[in-house]
Amino acid sequence: MSIIDVLAHAKIQHVQLFILDVEGAELLVLESIDFNAYHFDVIVIEANGQNFEPFFKSKPYKMIAIRGRNIWYQHHDFVPSEKPGVDMCFRGSWKTGIVPKRQRRYCT
């Protein structure tokens, strides 16, 4: 079953965050997606040295970050928002108590 099969079955056309890590077959998965039919706000891809810029050149996405092995792409229509007064970190906010104390180790 492909990602498109899953999205079609669930009747989902808009995905806020799509994380793609398929051990080297990321480009094959991306090529199978009809980006006119499915909208992703942010796509995170485990790159492992792969170059996705040629693929995304014709798509409405821009690279916004490279973190470790991951490349982050953002749709040109997406506007990030942040709750005022909340200091965000990986897995949520710890300064306001949203993230339990035991998970604060994920924040940098």
C-alpha cells in the first residue's frame, strides 16, 4: 500500500507535517505523489546525502532547514504560527509546563 493509497482511503488531501524516512527510497515515494491533488504544509525528508533540489524545483516548496540528516521543505502558501508567550522546543514547550518534566531533556 502506498502513501497515496492511505491518503485516498482516509479522504485526506491536506497534511500539515509529512515526515518521510524510507531508508533510501524517499525520491521514489515523492515521485509517486500528485502534488496537485495533495497539499503538504511542511515536508521533512531524511536525506542521507540525497539531493532533492531538482525534484522540488518545479514544486511550490522551498527548503527552509537542514538539521542533521533531515531536510525541511515548506509550501509557499504555509504561514507558520506560534502561540504568544510559549517558548517552543522539540516535542513542545517546556517553559510553560506543556511538556512533562521527564520529556524536557528533548529541549535544547
